[in-house]
Amino acid sequence: LALQARVSPGFSPRGKPPFPVEVAYEDESIAVVLKPAGVCTHPPADGENRRRAGASHGNSMRSAIHYALQPPPAGTPGALYRPHICHRLDRPTSGLLLCAKTRHALLGVSSAFRDRVVHKQYRAVVCGIVEGDEGEVDSPIMRRESRTRWRVLRRGRSLRLGGGHLTELALFP
């Protein structure tokens, strides 16, 4: 009995990509891609939720990234069969996604997210006036403890929204 290791990746999608994916960074092990708002990161498992999430015809980042990324060079130890998205962003959220192309990268990035070594930052535009210049929201999300720090980046006027005021925030979960 011999231990086998994949040394040739299988990034060979068929057909046309569901939508174009912008690649912000790519090397032999990892890639960073831009997820547009309105697209699922991972499609739901069942058909009904898949249709509701807009992923019934492969319209998810998981199905689109292997069209945009280059496979690791032939002979790369631990090359994955297809790129693996290491975390998720909610459907309405746009932002950067880290994708692993090798087993070593997948384990490293996954443990960095698990151990909270990765520092995330979100941007949000809030309708209305936010009191203060910074603060913290300490409130459970879906019954899980959650704490997010925030800081005002910019305040502005709006002719249509927020009673005439908009506030741009930086959020640090």
C-alpha cells in the first residue's frame, strides 16, 4: 500500500463561466478574487434554497473561480483538484475572497481564520447620523456572541436617504 499525492491539478472547467471574476492577486498557492454583491459564495445544498439564492445555474463564486484562476504548475505537491474558497461573504456583500490552490495553503489559511489571526475590515454606508466617532456593538448574531468595533470614516449629505445624512463606517469584527 502506497500513499498517493496529487501532483497535477484538475482546473479544467467545461463550458462558459457563469460570470467574470476579477482576480486581485494570484500565485502558485493562493489567489484573492473580488466577490460582487448579489452573488453567493457557496451555493446552498438543496434545490429550493439554491434557486432562492440565485445559484441554481452555477451562479456562485465556488462555480466561477476555477474559470478565472490558473492551476498550480504541474508537479506542485498537494495541488487541489479545483480552487477552494477559504471563507465566505454574505450574498449582499462585495469584497475579497481568499482561495487556496494547494493543500498546504488551504490548511494554513483555514487555521489562520479559525485562530482569528486574520484581521477583517468591512466598510458600510449607514443612513442617518451616527453619534460619536467610534464605538463597539456587543450583540449576539444568530444566538452567537458577537463584538464589532466601528469608526466613522466620513459623514455626508444625501438628498434622498437617511433624512439627509449618510455616514461611512469602518467595521472590525
